Amino acid sequence: MGKLIAGAIVITALIAGGAMYYLQEYGFYETVEASSENANIQITNLVTQAPEPMLIAGFEGIDADSSPIRYRACFTTPMSNAMMTETFQTYPAAEPLVAPKQFSCFDARKLGADIETGAATAYLGQANIIYGIDRVIAVYDDGRAYAWHQINTCGEHAFNGDPVPASCPPVPSEKE
């Protein structure tokens, strides 16, 4: 009887583990079509502090409704990093988040290392694209570019239940 119960526990654990893996890697993600609003990549101008459209091509993206930080995108841009660093706001705290294996164009570990070494430059796409979440864009000199959503300082405080810094916009109420 004990072997039967132990076997049932092992089988249940394997099924649950397989289901969790599937849900993390495939279950919630949807392809972002190049013609959709989420494929409209914008980047924040240094002078106006407002996001403006970025020139892009070859867009591939994924997103999920289950979390605001599941957005990932790969694309190219004809805009040079030299021009961009003089025109657009950089993002010093960029930390690319790992994408599911199915989205192979986005290698967060390599991208993060390249941002640290200066091989890629991170820019603020849009601050608070969703409250507490910034869209970050990283661009290589050869035009390869990547975007993801990252929790900002306002989000860290708000999501932890702490008072948000005075520099943050007001936290939206649950009804909004």
C-alpha cells in the first residue's frame, strides 16, 4: 500500500512539474504582431522627456496578460547609437529579464553582459508604460535592438506596499 501511495505522489509531482514548466514557457505568452500597438516602439527624448516613435524593422515580440513584465521584443533600427545617446534618455539600471526558450532571439544574459561592457546601450523607451513598469530598449552599434518591461523604483515601492517616493506619479486606485 505504501508503494502505491508513494507512486501516486511521484506521478502527481511529475505531472504538476510538467504543467508548471509548460505554463512558464508557453502557456501565457502570445505573439505580438508587428502591426499591433505593442509593436509601436517609442523612445524617450532627452529634451522633451516625452516618448516618440522609433524607427524599427523586423519586429518579433511576445507578451502575456498574466504579468506586466513578460513583454520581450527583438528588432533592428537604422538609428545610430552615437545619435541616440545625444538625443534619447539612457537607462542606467537596465536588467534584461530572461525570455522563454521558445523566444530564441532574446538572450537576456548576453544582453545584460553587453550592456555592462558597453557593447549595447540601454535607453528609456517609455516610463510607466503600465504604472511602475518601464519599457527599456537596448541597441547595439550594428542596429540590433531589444525591448523588455522592467519594474522601476515607483513600482518597487508600490508593489511592496511601501510609500512611493515624491518623484513618482500617484498610484492609481484599484477602480481605475
